[in-house]
Amino acid sequence: MARLVRLEATEPIELKPQTRSVWICACGLSRNFPFCDGSHRRIRNESPDQLACYDSKGRRIEPNIEHPGE
């Protein structure tokens, strides 16, 4: 089943229980999920009030969503 998940974070989450930091992906684009691989760098200029959709390879695609009443 496909699922649309809304993620608004543009930076990873740092965990510090180990001897060195571990970064957890918060943008949803990491190819090494749940760990950050730096993919969030591609979304730095995205507008927070617009929907951004990506395919399974992390390529941005235009959403095919109709907004009733607009």
C-alpha cells in the first residue's frame, strides 16, 4: 500500500547516547533511512507552505492532487 507522509523537517535529528553523534533522517529522503545521508541539502530552498512530492528514487515530482473549493 502506498502512503503519503507529511514531513516538514529540513534537518536531521541528532542522537547523543553513543561516543559519537548519530543523525536520524527527519526529511524522509535518505537512502539510508532511518539514518541521515545528507539528502536534506536538496530541499533547503523548498517553500514550507507548498507540497513537495518525491518518487522512490528521491526525484522531485509534481503532485497530482486536486484541491476542491480552490
